[in-house]
Amino acid sequence: MSAPPSPPPTDQPLVARRMSAGEQVRAEHKPRRLLQLLAGLIGYGTALALLVGSGLGASSRNVLAEGLAHRTGMSFGMATNLIALTVLVFWIPLRELPGLGTVVNVVLVGAAADAATHLLPAPGTVAEQLAHYSLGLVLFAFCDALYLGARFGAGPRDGLMTGAVRVTGQPLWRVRTGIEALVLAVGWGLGGTVGAGTVVLAVAAGPLVQTFLRHTTVPLQADNPTRSTAC
């Protein structure tokens, strides 16, 4: 008599199963998931403002956008949008599916970041810079996991991560760290500004997001019981 299949190793968890936009909307727990989606994206934008405002180094994605803008002469915002559109092309071979969260991500994160930039006081001392950065780092990872766990679809860049996790079967932290390192290297090569905080964020974001996703991913009845619904 053959033994039952073993569960996936605990050090290589998979992201929640892929769902179409229709499945995402029809799935249960909608009020909770919508609230979680909005809270996560607003918090994510606030985290970006804290990281940039700390002056200790923003995300690797900002470095890439800055470097691309420097080399091409386009604005930082235009470079950011071009990168997002380019990333969406890579969703096709990864079979990543967009959803409500994909659209709201594009609209809400930037607006939340702008609002937080105007509302948050600028740090005046090194201690305040470190406080802004530390809070931004934790909030960045937690809110990333919070909106992803709502299961309404990922934003352009996070979709690259979740799609790669599903295709490769590698742990989220490893995939995320690899993507962050690659983006950071390219951005730096293009002339983007890299700070110590940028490097810390690139290394720490993946493990933190994976840890938080274990607690923020909303379980659904349609999940395959043989696979984990959390990272």
C-alpha cells in the first residue's frame, strides 16, 4: 500500500492559488478582504513615504526608476510607469492573473504615498531618520502581505514575485530577494542612488513578507487542501 503524499516542506511554502478576477470577486469573506486590500495599499503607500523621507535609502524599485530617468531624460513618474508596464509583460509567461487589487494598487499606492509625504513630519535627527526607516521597513513588508493576503490580485511588481514563486516552487523569500537584488543592481548600474537602507530593504523584505503572509492570507473554501494557502 503506497504512502500518502508528503506535504510541501515548511521552508518552501507556496503562495495562495491563482484565481481569475471573477473568482476573486465571487469568493467569500468579501467585506473583510476589501477592507484588508484598502488598508494594505494605503499602508504600503505610507511606508514608501516613510522610507523615502528617512533619507537612508528607498526601495530598489525607486533606484531603478531613478536610474532609468537619469539615462533617458524622462521624468521619475514616467519611468516608474514604464517599468510597471514592462513588468506586466512578464506576467504572460508566468500566467499571473490580474484582479481588482491590480487596478486599485496602481491608483491608490501613489496617492497614499503623496498624502503621507505631506502629512508626516520630516525627520530632523539621525534618531528620527532611523525611526522613520524602521517603521517604514516593517510597514512596507506587513502591508505588502496584507493586501496580497486579501487575494484580489497583485500589483504589477508583486505579481512578478507571486508568479515566479508558483512557476519555480521556490520559497517566496528567496524569489523576492533575488528580484530585489537584480532590480537594485540594474538601477545602480543606470545611475540610481543606493543607500544603506536600500540594501537592508532588499535583503529583509522577502523574509518579512513571507512571515507576515502566513497570518494575513485569507483562507477560502475553494483552496486545494493539499497545498498551503499562505506563504
